[in-house]
Amino acid sequence: MSLKKFNIFIVLISLSIMSLLYIYIVQQLETSIDAQVKRSVRSTAVELRQQLLNDFNTLKMRFGHYEASSLEKLQKVASAIDTDTSNETLVELANMINVNVYDGHYEVYVINSDKVVSLSTSKGDIGLDFKAYPYFSKELDQLRSGGIEYKISAPTFDEYALDIAQYYLVSLDDRWVMIGFVLPFGEYVNYKVSELQETFHSLKELDLYLLTYDNIQHINSTPSSTKNLTRTMAQKDQYAQMIMDDLSLQKSQVSSVVEVIAGSFTQKNLEVIHSENAQTSVVYTLVESSFEETSDDFMLISKAVFDQRLYLADYAELKNLMYMFISFVYLFMLLGFWLMYKAIIQKISGIEKQMHHDEPIELEGFLFSEFDYFLKRYNNFLLRWKAEVNRLNEITLQDELTQCANRRYFNQKMKEQIDLHQRYEQEFSMIMFDIDDFKAINDAYGHTEGDHVLKNMSKDVQGQLRVSDVLCRIGGEEFAIILPETNRKSAVFVAEKIRKMVEEQSYIKNETVTISLGVESFNKGYDFNSFYRAVDTLLYKSKEGGKNCVNSSIQKSS
């Protein structure tokens, strides 16, 4: 197979790139779908707000309908209360002002000079301390000072009774009289998720918050077990912090947290927060607000959680087709890359790894014709190169006459053994020997006969050594033997064996040839030069001591 055919793979890669481009377009479509879902969430939130607003407006109309008559009823109650008024009398007054009231009812309260509810037609409110409620506490002070004649409060949600009330207050000597017109919140405003889901299918959660002056009340469908103003004020901070965090609002040094939240909704009455991981959207909306008087301001805010997945039903089939196509393209690309890996990358990697070993390259399986030609040429070149290297090694590291290692190889081997000793404390020894009176042999018999002695003696000495031992010719008639992993005593034994063997051989007719030897083991006190000199000195001691003997640092043999 030629590289021309391999161009098919290039075409496939191009198709892969085109597929990636298509995936990008599909992602843009996904983004468009996501934007459409978010618009749908926003539209649903606006519809939900409108329904809550319509319901709440009905509630406001009921409060407005009774406002004028409530002031008259407050005056009647205030004029009938004296110091001896009891709870029973209060109930009678409440029954009196509740005549012809059909869609709600009035509660009557007497607040003592300590701002604590001392009498009430609502037994659960008796003992409530309005000092814990800054909004009412401030208004009570204003009534006492005569700054205002009466007070109409902002709507207040009762978490205990699940109703909403508007209170009318008047000062009476050192006490206060208050009546509250109470309407059942759930009958006017549907805020139950289960019922609203019939209209708004994507609605998962709904919370309503009533903001008044300096308070935030959570309107919930589950009543509280007891009425506790202290707990209510503490919960205000929790609700406020939650809204601040959700809307990423910053605290202000000049405004309260409630004022910061109110200011945010004044500028923007709808805020959508999308959660990609949870596939939900949280929408804050301003349902209704009143700004007639600063102290009576209120805001009704809704927090709705919508399930984005319900809006994706229309796009499910399109998305499934899209995912199928993407999966096909992905598998196609994987197959293309796998083929490329097997046919090219893996083969090249195999060639690269084998080239580190300086051995002929062998590859199995499919090969391009160009690869096959390259490997054959490379292997032929490698074999020729290795043969030439071996020949050069023989020339540079081997003595031509004796076929022993030469002085160059001797130096290399000695350095290797010294390194092993320094690293691993591996002992080794060296024998140096010299042919006795070799000059006389050359003079008497000629250099040809001298070369014959050198060649045959080297062969015989090599026969006395181990495979790991190295015999080197380091001079004319001077030789050295490196003995790895050998101590001095063993080295002396080997030297003596070689001496006797040479003495017994007949290298020249009617002539005895002998050698003198020096033996030493390497230790930490030596380096290359000092060790060489030490063995050489022992050799010359053998020469000076009568020749045909072995000298070491521990003994002399003859």
C-alpha cells in the first residue's frame, strides 16, 4: 500500500473537522434552545405574578372597603374602654363591631404602658411585647406624644393563624387601643403550589415575602405552632440574608437591609436566576407595593422556582437526533484515530524503540510499502555499520599480534573496576608479568621467533584464566591480567600457576622461557596511577630478586 492511498485518511480527517464544525453549530442551537427556555420561564413568572397581583388586589379592596368604618369602630371601642375593662368586656365590644362583617372579622387589643398586650380577644396575642417589634413600638410612641391622632398599619401576616391583618391604633391616656381587621389570606391569594401547578406546570416552589418598614415576613401555607414576635424578628434577618445572597446585593452603611432590598425591587421588579446544574430557575418578582406613606410602605415579593425540563419537551426529539448525530461523529472520529494509530503512530513508535537497541528492526502486521522499504534499507545499513564497528573495535582495542586486549582496553577496564569498587566495594586484583631476558631471545633467534613466543605464550596464559578475567598486552613483552572479584591470596595462586605453566612449556627448542610477576589487590588507598605503580614495582622486585618468581605485598614465591 502506497502513501497515495493513505491520502484517504486525510480525507477522513477533513470530514472529522467538518463534523466538529457541525457540532459547534449544534451547540449554538443548544444555546438558542436554552435562551428560549429562559424566555419561557420569564413569561411564566410574569403570568404567575399577574395572578398573585389580581388576588392581592382583591384583598386590598376588602381592606379599603372597611377602612372608613374601621376608624369609626376604633372610636367606639376606645370610648367604651376604661380601667376596669376585662377580657369579657373586650369580647362583647368585638362582637358589637363585627356585626354585618361577613368576609373577615375584627380583633380588639389593649396595650399597656409597657407596650405589652394586656387584654385581647385573641388569646394567643396576650403578653406580646411590642418593644420587640420596632415598627409598632415607634408608632406607639408617636401616638402617645400626640404627633398623630391614629395609626393605620401596613398589612401584617400572622404566621400563627395564616391570615393577614391591618391594624388601627389610637392612644388612650397611658395605654393604647388597637383593632385589627383580619382576612384569611389563603381565601384571597392562592399561594399553594399544589393548586397553582394545575395552571403553571413547571412551578416547583413558591414563597411570598411581605416587606414592611423594617421587617420581612414569610407567608407560608404551614402555620406556626406559637406566636412569638422575638422569633419573627430573628427570622427576618435570615430571610433578608437569603434574598441579599440570591440577588447578589451589597449591604449599605446608610440604609437597612430591608431598604436595600426594597430599593433593588424598585429599580427592577423581576429578577431571574438560572441554575444550569440543577436545571431550575429561581425568579424573584415584585407582586405589589405601596408608597403612600414611608412608615406604611409594604412590598409583596414572590420567589418562585421553576423546573426548566418541562420546557424542553418540545425540543426532546430534536435533541435526541442531535445527540445521535454527535455520537456517530464521535465514534467515526475515534475509528479514524484508531486506524491512524495502528497503521502509523504505533509502527513509528515501535521503530523508534527498537532503534535504541542498535539491532535490526522487526515489525509485525500491516506495513505501508514505504515503511517496508525503509526498514529493509535501514537493517542492511545497520548490519554493515555494526560489522565495521566491530572491525574498528578489534583494531583499536585488540593487540594485533597476540589477539589480547591492548593498552587502550586495559585503561578502560581498569576504570570500570575502580568504579565498581568505589560504588559497591567489589574487590579485584591485578597481575603484571614480563618475559625474562626477552631482548636476548630476540638477539639470539630474531624478532620472528620473539613474536612466536609472545603469540603462543599469550594463548597459553589465556587458557589458565576465567572468562571474566582480562589479559592485556601493555608493552613489548609486558602483560597485565585484571581479575574481577578476586582477592590478593587468590590472585597470587593464579600468578603462581601461570608462572609454572610458562616454565614447563617449550617455546624455543633447547631454551627455557620464564616470566616474572607482580600481584596486588585494589583498596581504598589507591587510585588508577598509584595502583598501577604498585603492581609494576612488585614486578620489578621479581626481576631484581632473581626472575621467574611472583612478588606480592604479602609474599614472594619462586
